[in-house]
Amino acid sequence: MKYPKDRFDDFPRGLNRRGAHRAPRTRLSKLGSWLIALASIVVLVGLGVGVMWMIDRQVQFTEHRAEEPVETPTETAAPTPTPTETAEPEPTSMFDAEVPVDVYNGTVTGGIAGATAERLTAAGWNVEFIGDALSSDHATTRIVVLTEEELPAAQGVVDELGFGEAVVDAAIGDPERIVVMLGADSVDHLL
């Protein structure tokens, strides 16, 4: 032996030492460890499912996001007199004020969607949604409708704003809805 013998080298032979300083684990303690691990996994999976459910409810992968529409004040119309038999029919308007208009900011400049919505609302348009587009790299402003029949209404928005292009696009347009997709050219006109 290299080291001198000391008091720790002598111990009673009847102790049955294992070389460990703790008692062997019981069956209950082993089962408890497995139950704690199983409960932890269940809690983590439950949290993951809950978070994914919340994200799924909030994130929309379409052009229209699930947000509350903007309330616009409406004026009460005065009662119209009943027409006489000789009255001529009124000319049809360039736009129907009841058609909903959605305004999207397709640029990195903030505030232009709100300014556009204010201008259109003041002119009598029914702006229902203001928000950001899915991308912010639109170069030109487009007023988008779904069908050719709705194109005059889109042209009415172009005339009101003084810029933009009225187009028919099935990928962006919605039935009976006008979508204003603001581009970089709108910054000079609005701000």
C-alpha cells in the first residue's frame, strides 16, 4: 500500500457496505419519478397545443386579417319626397356609398392608410377596414375589384384620391368590396 493506514480503513465487517451513502430506492420512489416525468410531458404538450391554438386564432394567411372593422360615422338622410309621375329617373352614381372599402398600406411609411381612409370617408365612401398589407413593397397604388362590373366604382376611388390605377384582380379582389392597396406613389400625394 502507498498510504499509511488510518482510522477510516477499519470498519466493522457486519455492515454490508455497498460503497454508496444512501439507501437503495424503493419501488414507490421509482414509480414516483416516472409519474413526475409523465406529468411534465403532459403539461408541456398541453401548453404547446394551447399556444398553437391561440396563434391559429390570431394569424390569418389571407389578405383580409381578422380585425374589427373601423366604425365610420353615418349621417341620417333626410326623407325624400315621393316622385311625381312626370319625374325623370335620377342618373346613376359613379359609386355606391354602401360598398365596403378596405384600405391597406403596402409601403413602409406609416399613416398613409389612415390618411386615405379619412379622405375617402369624407367623400362619402364606406371604409370598413384599415390595415397593413402582407408585404410592404408595392410600387404603385392599385384600387382592386373582383369583376368588370365593379370597375366604375374602383375608378370612382381613383378619381377621389387623384392617383392610383383601377384594376380587376381575382387574387386580391373580394365580391362586392373595393380593396385599396397603397403603393410607394401614394406617399407624395398623402403626406
